[in-house]
Amino acid sequence: MHSKPLARLIDKLRVVPQAGKHTIVETKPWEEYTIGLLPGARGKAVELTEERYATREDAEHAIFLKRLKALLEMYGIEM
């Protein structure tokens, strides 16, 4: 469970357009997780980045930071 303010922030970070949205791709089962970018249209391939993580939690944290940075930049705030 998250605090109410954190839960609200997480909800706000999730509401972004699908095209270019970061996602997690399990590239080696239980061993490697890669950040991918959604194409924005069904049936098209997810574009994999060079970012790889040993745990899903690390990949989730990386995406959280990316989305937070993008949200702050919308308001002219740099991380």
C-alpha cells in the first residue's frame, strides 16, 4: 500500500499516451528485464532499449523515474 499522495502521483504517471510509453519486457525469464517503448498501435513491435535490469523491481523503478522526470519537465522542473 502507498500513501494517498503517492498513490495519486502514481496514477498521474500512468496516464500517458500509449505511443512511446515505457514498458517492461522480460528478455530472459526471471533473469533479465529490458525497458521497451510501446508503438501506440496494436500488432506493431515493442522497441527495445539498451536498458537491462536483473530484477523486475529495478526495471519498474527505472520507469517510475523516467515518468516522474517527464511529468516534472511538463511543469518546467528539472530533476
